[in-house]
Amino acid sequence: MAIKAMDLFEAFAQNKLPKDKAYIVSSFINGNTGYAIYEVICYSGVKAIYPDGSGLTFQSQGKKLYLLIEPASYPHKGTEPYLRDKMEQIPLRFKEVDTLTTKNQIKIHIAKKPNDSLSSFTVAKPTGFNVTFLFFDNSDIYETLAKFFESSFNKDGRVPQADARTAAKKTAKTIEETMAFRADFGE
């Protein structure tokens, strides 16, 4: 059975990082509040991958999609995501995200389209509650991503299960429609 996902830094240590067609998902979770930022990166045609400080740098084109989970008690709801404190910001405005409100008033902001990375990008090594997974290109990649997000939204973001499932499906669909390899990487 083919590997569907594994820790990014473990994959690097075991020399299992694909040079072409993979997704990296990083989560930055505040365990006290449930505020969470997710970064989804797709890449293809890697020229080099090397350790850089406390992360890995990829010399490759890529795309990065942002997601944000905002607890009901978050005090800066009206502040544009790109203007928030450094640890709570994503480089987007409200008009650039689709927002889902859960039954317990948690807001999930999903970028409508990814940002381009034209020459290189660096993925920081996770600390605390944070994780960074590599998802391998296979026939059920989007189902695998949806399952990951559903579980993480529910457990880490405290999103009710039904809402987590809905948001995860929306996230996987957005990834497939805006970051699929066939759209931008020559297939």
C-alpha cells in the first residue's frame, strides 16, 4: 500500500520527499484559544531541497493557500486578517476568503485562491501543537486531504463534527480547483 502522508521532516530525513507533485500542509495552532492558521503548499519541479535554519527550503515553484479558524471569543474579529498581530495574520483581506460560520459561532476562513511562490519557499519546523505533513500525489489525494482537515478542524480547532466535515470538503474542493497539478504544472 502506497504511503499517503507523513511528517515532512521525517520524509526529508528518510530521503522520501518527491521532487514533483506533492502537497505540504502546516498548521499553527494556539492550544489555549483554538485560533489556528493552516498553510497548504503545492509544489512541482523541485531543483533543490535543503535545511535552512529551523526549516526546509525548496527551490521550486509553488502555490500557498491559507485557512484560518477563528474562535467565537476572538477579540479582533473585525480586523482584516492581514492587519492582525504577527502570530495571527495571513496575507489576505476578508473579500479574498470564503467564510463559514459553525453552529458554535467559530469562523473558518478559506482563501478563494492561492498565492504564487515563483522561485523558492521555506517551511518552518513545527513546534508545540503545530504539525507539518507531506501528502503524496495519488488517486485519492483530495479525499485524504479532506479527512486530515476534518479531523484537525474538529480536534484542534474545536469545530463541531458536521461543520468540520463541511469545511474540510470545501477546503479539499478549493485545493483541487485552484492548486491541482494539471492546472499549472503542464499536465
